[in-house]
Amino acid sequence: MNFYISLAEIMSQNPITVPFDFTMEETAELLLENKISGVPVIDYDGQIVGMITQTDVFKMMISVTGLTGKKHTQGIQFAFQVEDHPGSIKEVADIIRKYNGRLGSILSSYENVPEGFRKIYIRSFGLDREKIPEIMEEFKKITTVLYMIDHRLNKREIFQ
């Protein structure tokens, strides 16, 4: 009795692949649309030069949000719904800078917002936690604060 399965028996005949110059976002979208956990990366000649998996996408997401290394234990993430006009993100970022905060990342999305608005997510470092109530009051004067997460204190405040 043979208990071995050949690679040809389980391998896809026409596997989904991505070119080596695809962005991680394009690859993540392809993984999601096809409900697969990884894809081979090919060069101009169609030769496999690597593999991208969901784990790689997760690592990239963590990296671009600024939640990497030891700094994540001290960062504060804010989420806002702002009017979608030039300068709206800068207005919020300027408040963080005013309180000597450093911007670790700024992400933006148009998902689940009314027309003319967007959500922004800002991770900051170096804010004086005693000044948070004062900072929050300044935010509330110019925009809608959705939530704040202080990763060092594991404190979460949801406003919407």
C-alpha cells in the first residue's frame, strides 16, 4: 500500500501568481479576493523568485502603522472622522506636534463614512500623558474623535 502523494497530485495546474513588482496592497487584495493564504512571486521570465503569504502582509501592516519594536508599548493611536478637504489631516497632526508628539504613522480611509468625510488613524509617540485631556479638548474643537488607544497603559476610550 502506497501512502505517498506526489506533488503533481496536489499542485494547482494554473496557480495564481504575482509579478515581483506588485505592491503589498495589490497582493493583499489578490489574496483576499481569491481566499488564498499565499502566492508565488514571479520575475519577467515567469520564474518563481519568492513567495508572499498572509503573514508577510500582516508584518507589513504592523510596520506601516508604526506598531513595531519596543516603541509600540509607548504609543498612542487616535482615530478621527474629519471633513475631506485639503489640510484636514494637517490640522489634527498639528495639535499632536504642538504637544511635542511625534507622528509614527498616518493612515486614511473612506470606508463607512458619510460623503465628504474620511477617517484618519494617527499613531503618535512622545506625548505627555498628563496633557491628554487638554489634547482631546483641542481635537474635539475641530473634528470628531472616534477613539484613543494608549498602548503603554492598555487604555482604550471609544467615543463613537
